[in-house]
Amino acid sequence: MAKTPRAEGLRASAYKSAGQTRDGVRVVKPKTKPQNFTSSEIKRAVEIALRELQQSKPKPSLAKAKVPKVEQRPDGMFAVTMPGKSKASAKKATQKEALDRAKELDPGSRPIAKRVRKSTGKRKGTWRQP
């Protein structure tokens, strides 16, 4: 557990809270007068940062998206699975053919595909939207 910041001879309550992030981290106000910025500049920066945190929404997971999915089967073929279905709607030899077939089956959506190899900064088995 992280210790609260303390100066010698002062209680932890000497620090005032400016706000709290979504994950529970407290933003504390400075205890002393600022040396480089005015108090109003710091207050405005903290308010803007907190407002941006509240407005930001996490990206929805592609795995839960209601779009056709293309993934490699154990036999090496690529299966096209439609949303809400457990069986494959089509099987193709290559991922590109399977993506083209998924676009034919559901023309209004962008199908997603599971990565079949590791690429820079990405993991094998994660979903991507080509």
C-alpha cells in the first residue's frame, strides 16, 4: 500500500485533495505556494485534466462487436462466423478470401479478423479491423 506524502512534523491531512481519477488515484493540491506557475494556472490545468478524464470513454472491445468475425480453424482454414451464431457461415482457404466472403454476407458492416501471427507491438490472437 502506498504511503501518504508527509513532511516532517505535519499530518497527512495537511494535503488537500483536488479530485480523484476513475481508478481511485487522488490528485493532491500543492501544500506550498508554487514557484514556477501561479495558483490559478495550476488550478485550471487540474480542472482541464479532470474534465478530460471524465469525458474520455474506453474503446469498446472488438471481440464483443456485433460484426462478422474471421478466425483460423485448427485445420488451417478460415471460418466466417456471423454475429449471434456459433457455427461458421463459410470456410475459406485464406484470410483475405474469408474477409471478402464476410463482406458479401453482411455488406453494411466491417468484419473483424483474429491475428494469425505476431506483429510489432501486437499479440497473436487479438482482434483487428482490416
